[in-house]
Amino acid sequence: MRHKTFAVDIDGTITENGGGRIHLGALNSLRHLKKTGHNVILVSGRSSVEAYLLGVFGGLNTVGVGENGGCITYGSNDHHLIGNKQACIEALSLIKSKIDNVREKPVFPRMTEVVLERTFDVSHGQKLIRESALDVVMADSQYAIHINSSGIDKATGFKVVMQKLGVSSEDVIAIGDSETDVPLFNLAKYSIAVGNAFDDVKSHASMVSSAHAGDGVIEALDKLAPMLSEM
């Protein structure tokens, strides 16, 4: 059996009720994959440090792709920065001047992006970015609204890890719930959307679980298990 590399989102995918609590059953299923020889790498809108630490303490691969692909953490002082935070800060200043109720979200410090509370219509912000020809992108992860420099998404960051590990997209399986996971779905040979994902996200997935978040991850991995040796 060829070993697979699982690219797994955190919030809304392996957390419970949107409160940031890790679904222990889902984590156990992912840990089992790692124990049987597969790579399990967390790819998140959270900081790469948070993703890295969850990998360390969760028994997964000790690498974290964070900030929606803008930053990769391999160790406590080993960070690979891809995104340009200054462009995001400049965009935030303009957006605040044009849209009411824009607030930064209190999060673990970011190295390449700006994170906002979900207090305004993200489509309004995206329209302003297009009209102002800003060199950034804005996306809603359901956890927060993110401003990243152009060309940065979860697939961009994950490709760097794939190259480092010598992994082909043919052996990548992505699991997620939001629009920020779609680039990963498009990169991966096989993709899984959990039941709480938006319909548009589900339309990009190879499999959609009926259960939500962590329960959906367990359901999907149980269904996938007999197929792994054939993929």
C-alpha cells in the first residue's frame, strides 16, 4: 500500500461546536493514520505555530501549515514565511476607512496575514479589494475573515511541504469545511468535506460526510479505510 499524506484543516473540521475544542475521537482517528505510516499534516487558518503544536501533542506530523498557507512551522525557531504581511496591513487600513465595524480578531500573533472578526459582509470587503486593485485576497474560513497577500492559499503553503517530503499530489487527501480549503481540494487527488461545509465547498469535494466536524471526519475515514490500499 502506498502511504498517503493527509492535509487536514482544524477549525470546523476537527473541532467541536466551533469553540476550538479538539474532537478527541477525530484526533484519535488521525493519529491511527500516522501510526500506520501515513503523513497527517494540519493546514489551518490559525497560526502555523498552533498547527505545529497540535501536531506535536496530537501525535501527528511535526509540521504546521498556518495563516492559510502563508507560513510553515517546522520547529520552535524554524518558520518558512511565504506571505507579505505589510501588504495585508495596508489593505486593512483602507478597508477600515470604507467599511464599518471592521475589527481585528484577538489571535495568536501572525507573521504573514491579518485576521478579522466576522462582523461585516466579506463580499463587501472582497469587492473593495478588487476595485482598489490591492495586492491581497480576502476569505472567510468560518473561524474568521483573513487577509492574505495575493497568491497565498493553503495549496501554496502545502506545496512547499510536499516538495520537502517528496510527496506527489496523487497521494494527497485533503479534509476541510470552508472556502479556504478549496485550493487544497483542487490540489489533492482525493478530498473530503465534512457535513457543516458550505454547499459550494462540498461541490469541490470527492466525498461529503453527513456528520459535522469531528464526527464527519471519523465517518469519512471509516468509509475511506477499505479504499486506501487501492488509491
